[in-house]
Amino acid sequence: FNVFPNPNSGQFELEVLTEDAGEVSILITDLLGRTVLTQTQNINSNQRISIDMQSFTAGQYILKAEMYGQVYVKKVVLVK
């Protein structure tokens, strides 16, 4: 999993690198652990998922992506 660009202005992509099709669950929280965005998407092998957080406040967020029981965590920085 890769997040780019990072930092960003609220519009970014999550790149999922896998050879298998499946469902990706995305959970984004602020640094206090409050959920600010959830999303689930079916993918077919390597794919990019667009995420729009332009209406969110600048700052740091934690993105958790889960696929096949594995959890990937990335820090996302929004700058305005």
C-alpha cells in the first residue's frame, strides 16, 4: 500500500499493490482516534483508490487499510 502525494491538500490516492481481487476497507482517524472517514471498495489486482478529504481541517491523520485480514497503517498529512 502506498499513499501519494503525501503531504497533500486533501485529494490523494491509495495505491493497492496486489495480484488478487478483493475488498479493501479504509478507515481514517484523526490523532485523537476519532473516525473521520470510512470507505470500502472492491478492487481487481493493482489499483489506485482516490480519496477526497478536501473539506477536512489541515493536520495529520491515520489511514488504516485492511485486506485479507492484514492491516496496513500510513500517516497522511493535509496541508492547506
